[in-house]
Amino acid sequence: MKVLVTGCYGQVGTELMALAKAYGHETIGFDYDTLDITDQQAVQACVQKEQPDVLINAAAYTAVDKAEDDKDAAKAVNATAVGYLAQACKVLDIPLIHISTDYVFDGSKEGAYIESETVAPLGVYGETKLEGEVLVRSLCEKYYIFRTSWVFSAHGNNFVKTMLRLGAEREELGIVADQRGKPTSAREIARVIYEVLASHKNAWGIYHLAQANAVTWFDFAQSIFDEAKQQGLPLRVKQVNAITTADFPTPAKRPQNSELDCSKLETTFNIELQPWNVSLAEVIKMLSEKSKMEDVQ
Ligand SMILES: NC(=O)c1ccc[n+]([C@@H]2O[C@H](COP(=O)([O-])OP(=O)(O)OC[C@H]3O[C@@H](n4cnc5c(N)ncnc54)[C@H](OP(=O)(O)O)[C@@H]3O)[C@@H](O)[C@H]2O)c1
């Protein structure tokens, strides 16, 4: 299959590009510098020229806090541009695979969220991502929307890399312990997307895609430091303190519980999601090897 990936330099985009060959796909990747998805004419021209068999949109405005003061830009990328991609896919009659977020929920539920649960985003990022979902569903018949959460990888900006940096700089850290979710590796998202395509089930719709188990940011940070220590990474951090959301105010409100129930994905496509701690060990190993290479150079 010929797969067109937008946002190909991002966390998920990078993994989609890297893993495609293993599934026998040819990929063409675009990012901001080669295809600005907010340019409708450029999107149409690119999709017409490339004639892909499927389009995967990994491009997004992901700066959750910045989005609060930058609504127009967030909406342009996360909503309006997604409509352009959906229209272009409809013209070619090809599937659109789109990635969305746990932040479409308000986090007030006790247990895990299923796909049909009421959405009620708390901030601009979640609102604009939800608008993107609505556009895909209204404009396309052949689509998969994968809602994921707490994405991490060896590249780009993410919590794992932030913790490793802070843990190397400071002896004591305070980490929020009253927000719960499922950390998910970009590589696992890419793998699952290609598994779903390989199934040829065409069971179009919205699916939750996140790795077990649900934890707090505090728990996740502890696991990051434990794994990093086990792999011999230099860390100064000696004490990690559990703090509350109120102790660490941010411009955007975040859901307290954004645990995603992934049983629809697992049963429909007979897919077993890898637990995040396995992915975390792989990502830390990659980062450790990368830093050793940089030391040598
Ligand atoms: N990160 C998370 O924790 C998280 C959680 C839940 C869901 N998601 C969703 O998962 C998907 C992938 O996220 P990610 O973490 O891989 O994001 P990412 O690392 O921020 O990558 C997004 C990519 O899209 C590019 N982009 C932004 N605006 C663009 C435009 N107008 N045209 C073309 N490319 C553009 C970005 O370029 P620049 O860097 O130059 O802006 C970046 O390369 C997104 O849909 C996101 O909403 C992410």
C-alpha cells in the first residue's frame, strides 16, 4: 500500500514512517515544511499528485497550554485542516486514519471511558481535537479515529524526556499525583494502526488506543526513574514528592481521569496492546544509546 503520512516528523509520524516497511508499505511523509495541512489547495494538490491508498494524519497542534491563548491556530490545524484532509480522502475514495485524544473527556468519570461516552473537553486543545473528530465523521465514510493518551517516544517533546532531563538536574521533584491516564508509546500507536490496516476489516469508526495500566503522572515518573536507574542512566534525583494539580497550576485544565477503555479495539481486530512499561524500557534504551553515541562524537 502507498501510505501518505502528515506530521511525519512528530512522535507518532516518525514511528509511522519507520515501521511502514515492516508491513510492506511504501510511505510518503510530509510535515509543516513540505505540506502545511491548513492550506486547502496544497492539501488537495498533494493528495491528487501522490494518489495514496490511505492517508494517516499525525499532524496536530499539540501544545495544550499554549492553545489556550492561541485558539485560532489550534483550530486551524486540529479542526479546519482535518476537514480538508477528509475532503481530499473522500474525493479519492481512500480511508483517512486520524489520531485524537483522551482530552475530549472532562475526566469526571470514576472508571475507564468507552468510545460512546459523553465528550466534554475542558480546554481549547480538547475542543479543537473534538471538532476535528466531528469533521472526519461527517465528511468521510471510510475512517478510523484513534483516541490515544499521554504519548511518549525517544524523539520530540514528552513527559519521559522531561523527567529524564529534570531527574539528571535536580535532587528533588514534585509530580502531580491526582491526574490519571494511560501512557502510550508512539511506536505502539504506529504498530496498532498498521495491524488494523492489515486486518482489512474495514470496521470504520472511533477506537480507543492506549496502553495498560492507568497510572498517575507521579506513578509514571517513579517508573521512569526506576527504569532509567536499572539501565544505568546518570540521575541526581533522590526524592519524588506527590503534589496536587492545585500545587502545579497550568493555563489549560486537564482531565483528572482520562483512562481509555480499549476493549473495542482489542476485540474488533483481535489485537493485544503491549503494556506501557515494556515500551518505556525500549524508549529509555534508545535514549541511553543515543546519549552514549553523542558522548563518543
Ligand atoms: N502528545 C500527546 O501526549 C498526545 C496525547 C493524546 C493524543 N495525541 C494526538 O496524537 C497525534 C500525534 O501526536 P504527537 O505527540 O506525535 O504530536 P507532535 O510530536 O507534536 O507532532 C505533530 C507534528 O505535526 C506537525 N504540524 C503542526 N502543524 C502542522 C501543519 N499545519 N501542517 C503540517 N504539519 C503540522 C508538527 O510540526 P511542528 O513541530 O513544526 O509544529 C509536528 O511535526 C496528534 O493528533 C495528537 O493530538 C497526542
